[in-house]
Amino acid sequence: MKKKIKLPVLAAGPVHPLQEEMEFYQLYVDGETVVDIDVRLSYNHRGIERISETLQFDQVPFLVSRICGICSASHPLAYVQAVEEIAGVTPPERALERIHSHILWVGLAGHFIGYETVFMWAWKYREPVLDILEKITGNRNNYGNVKVGGCREDLPEGIEEEITPILDNIEKKMDMLTKAVLDDPILHARLKGVGVLKKEDAVKYAVTGPTARASGIPIDVRRDDPYAAYDRVDWNVCVQEEGDVFAKAVVRLLETFESIKIVREALHKLPKGPVSVDIKEIPAGEAVGHAEAPRGETFHYVRSEGGNTPARHKARAPSYVNVPSFKASCIGEKLSDVLITLAAVDPCYSCTERMGVVDPHSGEITLGFDQLLQMSREKTEKLRKGL
Amino acid sequence: MDSHELVEKLNTIKAQLTGFEQPHDNRIYLSCESENSLPVNKFLFEEVRARFVIATAIDCEQYFEILYHYSYDQTGCIINLKCFIRDHEHPQVESIAPVVTGAEWIEREMHDLEGIEFNNHPCMERLILADDWPEGEYPLRKDWNNEKEN
């Protein structure tokens, strides 16, 4: 008998709020196995592309930084790249957001498979990163520091001395966390081979970021088409071949260390000088810009007709291409593995409590989010006892 | 392929293109008419093996433009294919989703917001607009006005 399961999960950042708001998954199951999946989104579409056409070029960064609270440096970065190309100029950079987002994800993944300790630890270690961001930009999220032509604010005096011990501390704690996660036999048993996104599927769905890198596709905009100062610092692109949830976790954990390395080196090598240039006018023209956000590539296309507002502005956030890959990674999975597989591309999770499994004939809710979470945790518990 | 070989490779489909611009090393703009959209996209995805990034539809009032953005990650080059749809009344073009699975959503989005028909799309259902949104209202078209009902 086929049941139709409706899971109003949440949605996230971009123009269509894929990561912060509602998203609706319909899982078609045969017994406990998922046989098909539909995703509906746009329950809270904000029409950012249209709004952008009504704003002046220098107002748009504040708009696009609100596309997603976590990627709020990479969206404006991608946008200003495009506008700066039309006008003919160059910008500085920040890499901190990546660290806090990845730590956040590790915490959530732990939460969903019943590892409350991992969840609590990770979120605790994420806190100092937000403190640094607040110090630099005045905000924990939605920094609003990127503008067309450069940065709004310079770094405060003596910031390097302040950030270095915090980074050292995060690195130590992340080292412990990473080892604890990677050496845990239960996590190996629970996450390996689960929600596999094969390399050929990753190519077909054109996924980006850690989702692609965990499926053996070595892409990273920061290396492939370096913007800001990423070509002047030394770091590695982390790639895993397996494509399962475990590989995605490994990629994110290792990337945190690379990001710490980047921040350290960037601070050390930061040249003196002004943080922005003035731009008088944006001529007619078109350009694209892209930046590597924690979840993958953010991509912006801007067309100017010589006025003071964009004639067309297209924004694409990474989850827009990562989420459809659920079709490849969830089909054939057991229900108890679906939560973590859907979580593995890292859409945010604050609204998930509204999930429900609905019988289409009677309209009754047969399984709620709590039961799904319970199934996921029971599986972990069984493994734990078996070891 | 390095940047030079990439340009040479793209030159092999010149017959199907109406324009080729390279404002700088890592940005290429190709143009074609709507009837050549599918073969050129297929070439970029399967032969060049570029990664599909997204597509942008633009209402140019007399005609439509769809820009298919690809990234050739080996050199970091972004290849933008501009496809012109001349019929503004009934804009339609062949869907590329059967070839590029990742394009399925954005074609549904362009269908919702700009009213462009994608022939042979595997699953043309609404993605962005609500199910009870009136037919024929396309909010990203230049002449769309959200107050006209009132």
C-alpha cells in the first residue's frame, strides 16, 4: 500500500526562502522505504529579484545580505562582484561566516540522530565566532559590511591580537569535536552508506559546495575563480568520494579548519590602505559574480541600463540546486534515515517541528515529526547497543 | 582544457551561435536564437562538461532573453548563453531539463514568473506561485503591476 507522507520542513535563504522558511516535502513510501519525493517551496517568497529592481545599486547589498542570515557575506559579495565588473573596480573580504555555519550544522546533525552532546558542544563553540563577527561588523548576523566598491567599515584597531587566541581556542575545540565524531563507531555505522548522492547524479543535478565535494567533485569558487583575496592565502579544498551523509560531515568538519587557516593568514597578510573606492556611476552593461558560501556557490547576475537601479538582478543560492538532489539521495532510503539525509545538504531546521505524515485517503496524520525523530533516534540506539 | 582550448572548443559550434563575446578571460557570453537553445545547451553540458549554474529570464518588452549560466570549473570561466525568444506574445522554447536535470526547477520558476513555455519539460507544475494564483499573471514581466486589480 502506498502512503503519501507530507513533511512541511523548513526552507532556505535565497530569493525563494529555502533555508529559513517553510518548505514542503512529500515523501512517497512503500512500507518504510521512500520511493519518490516531491518538494514544494516558496511559501514565503519575498520577491527579492523584483524588489532589487526598485532599489539603487548601493542599497541592494543590504537587501541581498538578508537573503540568508547565515550566508550574509557571500550574497552581497557575489552581487558587488558583478556591479564592480560593470563599473570596473575591486573589493576586500571576510571568511568567518563559514566557520560558524559549519559548526552549527555539525551540531544540528548530532541533534537529529540523537547525539545531544555533539549538538550542545558545537553550538557552544560557535558562539565566539559570532562574537568576532559582532566585533568586526557590529552584528552577529546580517553584517551589512560589504558595499559596492569595498567595505563599509575597516577592521577595528588591534583586532588581530584579539581574534588569534579565539581562533586557537576554536581550533582546539574543533579538533576534539572532529576526532570525537570521526572516531565514533556508532556514527560510522549510522551515517556511512546513508543518503548517498552518486557522483554522476551530483553532476546531473549540478550541486555545489560541500554537497558536491562530498560526492567527489572538487569544486570551490574560492579556488576555481578566486575573488577577494582567496588567491593570496594558502588553503585546501576538502573532497570525499563516498557521497553519503558521513562524507558530507567529514567535508564540513575539515573545512572548518581550512577556514580558520584562511582567517589567520588573511589577518596576518592584510595590507594597509583604504577599504573602499568611490564609484560615481554604474554604466550600462551586464556581469555575473559568484562566491563560495558555506553551503555552496551563491551566484548573482546583474544587468544595468545606465540608470541608478538594476534593470534585472538574478540571485541564486546554493540550496536551490542542492535541494532537488534529494530525489537522487532519498529514494530507496528508509524513513528513519530520511531526516538526516534531508539535513545533509544543510538546509536550516528551525521549522521542522511542523512535519507530519498524512494518509491521503483519510486525511489523518499518521506520523508526526516527533515520531520520525524517534524512529531516527531508535535506530541510533539499536546500533549503540549492538556495538 | 585550459582557457585557450575552451575557446577553441566553443568555436566548433559557431554555426549555431549569433554572438561570441569575451569581456575578460573568465567570462564568456554566447548568443543564439531559441530554436538552437537545446543543442547548444546540450553541447555545453555534455561536451564541454560545464556545470549548470542557473538561468535568468529577462523580459525585454519586445522579446525575451534567457541567459543560461554555466561554470567551467577547471579554469573558473563562466559561460553565459543568451537565448533570444522573439515571440513576446507566446514565448516558448525547448526545455533543457531532460538533458540537464538541475535545470528542472529554474524552468518551472521562469514559467511561473515570466510566462515562458518550456516544451517537453518533464514536470511543468507551479514552483513559486501558489496554486490559486490567477492564470496569465506573470509577476516578473515588465508590464506587471500588482495594483492593477484594485
